[in-house]
Amino acid sequence: MNWERTFQLLSVVFAGIAAVFYWRGNYDAMFVTSVVGAVAFFLSIRMQVKTRLDERRTKESEAKTPKFNLNKICHASSSRQWAASATCIR
């Protein structure tokens, strides 16, 4: 079970407990459990956003990695004469 589902489940449980406290007339406990349930709900939203951002960052980093042939390294003696004097090392 991942954190996202855990926080969603906790928010539902705390909402149910808050409803019981409301029904019994214990308004202070209802307020506290409602706040804890709201915090759990927002933490589940935060975990959803975090996983989406992590997935997006990995896709972007995979797209930005150059696809060079690492077996072949080319260099030049000077930047002006790059085409004429390029040598490749294997």
C-alpha cells in the first residue's frame, strides 16, 4: 500500500470519527478529528503531486541525455580547424 492511499484512508476514517463525535455532541473532539482528517487529505494530494513530478522529471532527464557513441571520442587540435584536423580515437 502506498502513502497516497494510506492518507486517503486516514482522511475517510477521521471524517467518520468526526461524524460520530458530532452525533454525540462532542464538538471539540469533532473539530480536532476534522482537522486531522483534512491534514491527511492534503497529504494524500501532496503525495499524488510528488509522484507525478518525479515521473515527469525522470522522463525529462531521459529525454535530455545525449545519445552519443561512447566508443568513439573525437577531438580537434584547435576550434578553427575542426573539420580539417579532427582525429578520432577508438
